[in-house]
Amino acid sequence: MNDLRLRLVECFANVFPDLNERDIPNASRLTVGAWDSLATVTLMSVLEEEFDITVMPNDITHLVSFEKTLSYLQGLAISPKG
């Protein structure tokens, strides 16, 4: 697993503590009952802090699944943490 994916798994684990780590890569708004609008805003905040980014209001539509969020972050060319 690459660094970006590992960091994103950690973000999801913080926002959705009831999710098993192996289930996180398959997580989406449709599969996670706790994923409501408040969870989306919380996820956005966690991502902004972890990756030192600003998620623009129009970009919140990318935060609907783990994979779409990962693709969004990859598109931003996130630097390795360190």
C-alpha cells in the first residue's frame, strides 16, 4: 500500500471508528450507515489537516467513497508527509 493510501485509511479510521480497516477501501456513502453530511464535513476537515489542503465546496462531491477520495487526492499531487 502506498503512503497516500495508508494516510487516507488512517483518516477514514478516525472519521469512521466502527469500520474495520480491511473494509475501509470499499467504504462509500451507500455502504457506511454512519456516513451522513456531518461525517462528510468531518472527513473534509480531517483531509485538510492531514494533507495540508483546502477542499473547495465544489470538490466535496468527490468525498463519496474511499476510492473517489483517493483519486481526488492523487489529482492534487499530494506530497509525502515528512
